[in-house]
Amino acid sequence: MNLEGKEVYSENKRPGNFRMIGPIRGDSRALWTVVALLLILFVDRLISPNFFEIRMVNDRLIGSLINILDNSAPYALLAIGMTLVIATKGIDLSVGAVMAISAAVAVVLIRNYESGATEFFYQPGFVILITIGVGAICGLWNGILVAFMDLQPIIATLILMVAGRGVAQLITGGQSPTFTNDSLAFLGRGVVAGVPFPIFIAIAVLIVVTLLVRRTALGLLIEAVGANDRASHYAGIQSRMIKLFVYVLSGMCAAVAGMIVAGEVKSADPHTAGLFAELDAILAVVIGGTALTGGRFYLALSVVGVLIIQSLLVGLYVSTLHPTTNLVVKAFVVLAVLLLQSPEFRRFITQIFRRTA
Amino acid sequence: MRSRFIPLLMTFIVFLVLYAIAYSRFSSFASMRVVGNLLRDNAYWGIAAIGMTFVILSGGIDLSVGSVIAFTGVFCALMIGRNGWDPIVTFAVILTIGTLFGATMGFLIHRFKIPAFIVTLSGLFLARGMAYVLSTDSIRIDHPFYEQISSLVYIFPDRGRFTFAAAMFLLTLIAGIFLAHFTRFGRNVYAIGGNSDAALLLGVPVGRTTITIYALSSFLATFAGIVLSLSKKSGDSTIAVGLELDVIAAVVIGGTLLTGGVGYVIGTFIAVMTLGTIQTYLTLDGSLTPWWIKIVIGVLLFAFVGLQKLLSRNQGVFKLRQRGAAAPS
């Protein structure tokens, strides 16, 4: 951070305005993020004239917009957890690996149930609870390393990110087990009132977490810890417990996301489940305007960030562009969105215009 | 002994202990055969890790190295294997592209204050995407120059092979040590990593140095891609996925602090050899399943950062005073 950046730096860290929910009363960041989403959807519409079309087929809504929402659901869950982690000036690189672990746990347990095990904890409902518990334990591990051992978050969570996939393979014995149980599969491929079930999960989690952090002092405390850990400690905030909480929540979100992904394909692949999911989640949070330096956070905008990435991917999918170009386009669009949000870049552009005028 | 050498010493001791354990199980670890193979097999990502050391020393991060290696491999294979370019020309072109790529990332990071994590993440997508665009299948390279390079080998009395890749690895290591500790650029890197604001006030050219650091990292990643291309004699856009994490882990295990300003290039080298030793041991053993390597790396990472934490806690008055001064940040 150099001196010119100082002004922006302190602005990002200001923990005020804790009642703000999403883009309603945001600064210009909120505006730019929503503009970016609309712009991408508009381009998608130009590429494919029936992009906004939604049809009902076999009691199930079909359409690109539904696909965007459906694909976004697991990432939205990750982004919600990640937003709170990043707000405490942390980062959680392990969510992809936690997805793989929880998918492995859920599928291995449910296979026992399918092969006739009658113990109560093999019942699908309990399997889901146990899996969320496993996610919480993964989060607890991260949280203890960050909050009580004072390790840097990026390294603390890198440990589980690297080892986690090994653990997932250990659980499945190196295989990619499949299952047929409908209850677990419902999480990923269920349909309620024509709408894919994962969308409901994501919306429900968004609402619950938003209420939790904005209707109580928790959100303010999280922003305080992220803005200035030491000051918040002196102010009597139990910053360690706050940090522990956000990592546990992130782990639980990752566990649910892992089950959604496992439900979609009715199997758990420890190699590919949630691969690079952490990067997309972090990207979404940053696009949503939550700074990696901690402090203010915007849950709803993080979800908008997820929608931006998925609108882009679905748009590419329906376009005639060769699928190999997907990553290239993604890189440029992401960069464009980030440049749009950078105050330095906007100042740079206005300076050019002023000079030429 | 100065306390800042302790993490480095620990890295070295762990390497020796692990190597001794490996030796007690497989006596071939004392032969030049295993040593030569260790250097050869870990050369390409070791070279990338030396570049990453500079980035992390300056307090940044570069997630794009794995993708850059893959892109370089595909580019070389396509140009030499399919289009019949001269290898030397191809290498010059791809090294220029790689360096410019890194410099652009450095520019975006410095000029527009976008976090390095995010800029290099876009770099990861872009380089991997360009590799896919060039070719999605594996391309073989048949060229006399490649045969010539693989025949460049020094054979030890026990038939151990000191290959071209190993030589490039050691050469990069020496150049890296020189650059980090005996040049103005190296001092500037440490200064920026220690305290960017203070460095700027002291007249360190922060912008130029930041751009050079990322250019250097991408340059070395490209070079690593060339070394890998020479030893594999093919290019594949799906190689080195997630390699950046191993590279970052190696730099951290090597005693470089992710907050920047503290660390040594040689530590990264020892860490690369440590992880290489574990890999070789697990391969020779055969009874241990491949996923254990990931778990072992995780455990090692945990042990090292835990150790560093303990050490930095007991560093006496100086450290405490430093911390106190840094408090009102």
C-alpha cells in the first residue's frame, strides 16, 4: 500500500453505517456492481435473442435466467460465508476442499443407508446434519488457527486447502462413489414450484445470515474486528470469538454447497468437487465491493458478484464462441469490472478526458 | 545466532531429518541417482518457486504461475512441434510474452490499487484460457534441438544423471540469491515488503520495483515452462493445475513470511527439495496411497507456520518494541 492509496485505504476500513443492507443505500460501489450485472445480462440478450425467455416444461421452469440462478446457488453460499470472513480481514481458501470433504462424507454415509444400515445416523436427515457438522469442524479448525494461534488467514486456510482434498480422497478411498438416495439428491436437483431447490437454499441462507448480522450487533462487531482488530479488542469486543464464528459459518456454508454439488451429479468426486470454488467465491466477494483489507461488507452484493460470474458463463455457453475461450473472456470481464470499481482507474480515465477536452 | 536465521535453520534441519528417514528406509537416497532425479523432477516448479519468493518477499502473491507454465508448454509445442519455428526464437518470443504479462499484472496492481490476489487470479484464468485456445490436446515435439538438450547430461560414477534441467534449476537459484541479497533491486524488494510507505518515503521506486517483481515472477514461470517442455518433449494445456499452491507452500515452508520483508531464496530451494524428497519416498514406498502426499504437505505447512509463530513470540525486546510501534496501524 503506498501513500497515494492511503485515503482509499482508510475509507474502506470505516466500519460505519451498519444498517445498510445490500445496494439500497450503498456508495458508488453498489451502483457499479449492479450496472455490471445488467450490462452483462444485456450483452447476453444481444447474443441470444431468447435469453430472457422462461418456459414451463414438466412442471419445471426452463431458461437461461433459471440456469444462472441454479448455477449460482452453491457459489452464493460460499460467497456469503466468505464475505463475513473477508470482513474480518481474513480469507478462507479451504472452502473448495471443504466442499469435497463434505460431499465425500455425505455420499459415503448415504451409501451405508442404501446398503441397508439401520442405525439412526445413517438416515438422510441425519446425514445432512452430520455433514454440516463436518463443515463446522473444518471451519473450527481454520478459526482456531486464525483466532487463537494468530496465523495469517491465507496460510492457515491454505493448510486445509492442500490437505483437504487428500482427506476427501481418504474418506472415499480414492474412488468417486455414486448414490441413488432421493432425499440427498433433492438438495441438488429437487424442484419446488417449478424452481430448482438450490435457489431456495441460497436465498434462505442469505436472508437468515443477513438478519443475523444486521438485526443484531454481530455485523457491526465483525466490521469492527476487520477494520481494526486491536482497537476492537480494547473496546471490549471478543474478536477471537467473532473470527471463530465467521470461519465456522463459512465451513457450514461450504458443507451445504458440497452437498448441493454432490446431489446434482449423485456422486462425490474428491478431485473435482469444488475445485477452484474458493477463487470464484473470493472473486465474487471482491466484485461485490467488500475489500480484502476487511471492514465494511456487503452480503447481497457478494451474491450479485456471483450472479455476474454465472451470467457471464451462461452467456458464453449460449454464445457461438468456442468453449475454450471461456476463461479468456472471464479474465477480461473480471478485470474490467474490477477496473470499473477502482477509484484510481476512474480518476485516471477522467484525467484523460479532461486533457483531451 | 541471529533470530532471523532460525526459520531457515529449521527448514534445513527438517530437510535433513526427512532425508535421513528416507535414507534409513531406502539406501539409494545416498546415491547421486536419487539426488540427480530430485533436482531434475523438481526443477520446473522450483524455478517458479524462486520467482514466487520475490513476490512474497514484497508482500504480494502470484496465483498465475501454474497457468503460465502450461501456456508456455503449449505455445512451445505448437510453434516448434507444429509450425516448425526455431526453438531459440520460440523461447525468446515466449519469454518476452511472459515478462510483459507479469509486468502488466504488476502495473495493474500498483497503478490501480487492485489487490494482487485478484489481479493474478485474473492472470491465472487468462493464461490457462489462452493455453486452451491454442490447443486442448497434447502436442508432441520432435526436434533435433530437444534431443541435443536431453543428451546434455553429466553422468556420475554411480550412473546418477545431472541433467540440463537440474543445471538450470541451480543456475536460477544462484541468480536468485544474487538478485535478492546483492543488488539494489533485492534491497528494494525487502524494503517494500517490510513497509511500503516507509520505502516510498526513503525514495525506493515502489512502482518500478513492483512491476519488475511480477515481471520477474512471470519470466521465471515462463522459463520453468520451457524447462518442463524440454524434459517432457510435449505441451499440454492441462498440466500444472493448482501448482501455484505447492509453490506458495514451498516458499512459506522455506521460511519466507507471507506478510513480506523476511525470508531467503535458499530457504525456498531447501523447501522444494524437502517436498521433493517426500514425493520420492512415497513413490518408492508404493504402499502409501497418493493422497497422503497432500496430507503430509498440509501437516508440514502447519508444523512450519506453528513453529515460526512460536519463534516470533520469543524474539525478545526488539520484536516487542517493533510490535508496539506498529500497533496504531
